[in-house]
Amino acid sequence: MKPFLILACCLAIAVQQLAAQEIHEQPFNGLIVDSNGKGLKATIRVKHSPVFTYSDRNGKFGLLNIHPTDTLTVHYKKEEIDIPVDGRDAIRITWLGHATESSAAPELADYGYGYVKRRNLTQSSSGFTGDLLVKRGFTDLGTAISTLVPGVVQRNGQLIINGGSSLVLSNAALILCDGSPVGNINMINIHDVETVEVQKNGSIYGSRGANGVIHIRTKKGGQ
């Protein structure tokens, strides 16, 4: 009887955890446009968090696990502006140069996960902006990433996440610069970097991402 009760309790806890996870992982969609309504390609970060994403050329972006009291930091060109979520489920942001206007956008919430980029649907990722790397005094990307991200080490221009798992095959993480594979990360000028995202679970990229994926977006690639 006792084993049955223990099993029942475990199942109940598991169901509660799954339910909580489903509730927690709600998409948060947004749109960022200029004063004429034209979409802008910007970087949107959750303040005091490694979570960030990019808006596409139409200005659309999506995030997960946004708390009603969170603040979004929008980075466009050389300007950064903080925008409180204020309990909204979706948001429309109008960029006015040194200021913004924001409003609730319930029509965007109807798109569900449609705005969320596929890499944002996976966990175990962290990121930072190129401006942070320069401010911290880093001169090369490999050193910057291996210093800022726990579990990442640099070997001959390649980055190894969590020590690697293969004794025969390469343990190097897949490095993508503006979507294209790069062999040596230090070939990228750190001053050209707009954002860096380290994704420890790169299974959505198949065997290429088995050792993790490092996404680098340059200022040129973001234009």
C-alpha cells in the first residue's frame, strides 16, 4: 500500500510541475516601429536577465516567461531605452529617437508562439551585447565568452561548452555569425559585434549543434 501511495504522490507532483510550466511558458509578443509605422530591427532584452531576442525587419519579436513586473531594454542603433511591461500580454513600441511610446497590443497576443524565434524556445542560453564586451575591456570574442559564460573554455579559437562529451569527435560548439558558420571565433572583430548568445542545448540544429551553439550578430548583419 505504501509504495502505491508514494507513486501516487510522485505522479501528482509531476502533474503539478508540468501544469505550472505550461502556465509559466506563455509567449509575449511585441512590435517595434518608427513614427511612420515602419518596422525596426532592434535588440530587445529583459532587464537584469540574460534573456534577449531580436525584432525582424517588420518589427515583430517574441519572448517567453515574461513577468508582469519585468522591464524590457530596447537597443536600436546606439540608443537604449527601458520600457516597463506593466502587466501587458503584448506590446507595441513606437521609437521616437530619444524616447518611445508603448501601448498594449492584444491583437499580437493572438499569434501565440508565432513571433518566438526557435532558439528562444529552448532553455540553457545566455547572452550579452557587444557594447558590454567593449566596456569590460575585452579585445577578442573567445576570451570574452569564456570569461562571461560559466562552463565555456577556449581552445585554439574554438569554444568548448561544459567540457565536451566526445573523446573522438570534435567538442567545439557551432559558431554562427549572422547565420553563417565560422571556424575561428577570433576572426570576428569584437568592435563589430552587436549581440552574442550562447545556447548550451543546440539540439534544434541537429548533429551540428550537439556541442552547443554560439550566435553572433554583427552591427552590419543587424541592418
